[in-house]
Amino acid sequence: MKLRFQVEQLAHTYARKGGRDNRQQQVARMVAFAEHAEGLGAVDIGQVGGRHVVSYWRMLRAKSELADNTLYAHWLAIRSLWHLAGKVGDPPRPYSDSK
């Protein structure tokens, strides 16, 4: 629960700027990612890394067949969270089943 709270705190000001509906969707995706990372044992945003992101992509692919645009929207949310958390670089991109 601590990681989810940290993500909500980081995303609070992010959600208040820009298009309301899109930002709310992005924050919901950030929180879903945080819950997934908590399930893998992360308790702090500093413990979240590329392994958690790749695991999240695999979970999304296994759960349902999402369009590439939807996966990209999830990646944009995670990338925004990545930058809000002060992490360097970008998180891993979603993989394609054809590769």
C-alpha cells in the first residue's frame, strides 16, 4: 500500500494539469502499475525497475489482447511516473508478440 500511496502523491499535481479525462486515465494506469509492482514485492518507488515493467507488459498481454495503441498509452503513463519519480532514462517499451 505504501508504493500506491507514493504514486498517488507523485501523480497528484500531474493529474491537475492538461486534459482532465486523459490525465485521469494516465493516473489510473500508474496506480495499476504500482499495484502490480507491489504484488511483486516492491514497497518503495526506488525499488521499481525495468523488471517490474516487463512483468507488467507480460501480465497485460496474458490478461487480454490489447491494441498496440493501448499498450503505448500504458507505456506513456509509466514513462510519466518514471520521470516524476526522478528515474533516469525511460522504462522498457512493450514488446510485440511478433518479435
